[in-house]
Amino acid sequence: AAPQAPAAAPASPAANYDPLRAAVGQTATEAGILKSAPLGPRLEALMGADAYQQMLQDWQTERPIEEEAGILHAAGCQDNNCSGVGYDLFVDPAADAVNVFAIRDKRLTPYIDKGRIALPQGMADDFRATQANAGVSP
């Protein structure tokens, strides 16, 4: 019998997110994460081309990318209108899950891929405050 080649080790879903983890402390624009793989094409597929392009256009004022309990978060909004138009992006590399929450005119629109991410306490508190500041009803 011919020797069998060893089976390739399964790729870790988190491996694709190393550049995102390395970008913690930078803004999404500085790190280029919104337009490049693995997130750019995935965000466009998740949100649809029009909503994705609108997000890129509106993503002007930014908070640095942060990580808490393995969850990554980036946020951006319109200059001088953060309470009117903003976006929160959450990524759970271990689950390969991506969630985008768009706030526009006091309405929250969720874009959920591979399940809603359970946010760690600090991120959950910040996200609730963001919604309250924008006038989104709980």
C-alpha cells in the first residue's frame, strides 16, 4: 500500500483575524480593516453593497479598535453627528462571527453573521450608552 500523506491540520477560524487583533489600539481606517480581507468582502456581503458603501462614507470619526474577553470592537460615525449616524462592529474570532449595528435617525439596524455575539460587560455597557445617546429605544 502506498503511504498516505498526513492529513492537513484544520485551519483555525481565528487565524484570519490576526491582522485585526494586531490592529488593537489603531482606528479601523488606520488599520484598513473595513475594506480588506477578511472583513471588507464579508461586510459587503452581510450588509449589501449600498449599506456597506454608506457605512464607509459615514465612518469618519472613529474610536480605536479594542479587545475585551476575545471580542474585537470598532466604532465609527459621521463627523459632528455621532448621535445621529454611527456604526458599531463586533467580531468574535473564535466563533467566526461578525455583527454590525447601524444607528441612523434613532433606529438600530443589526447585521448579524453566524449568530449574535454575547458582548463582554464593558462593551455591552458602552454599546447601551451609545444607543441611549442616539435616542434608540431599548
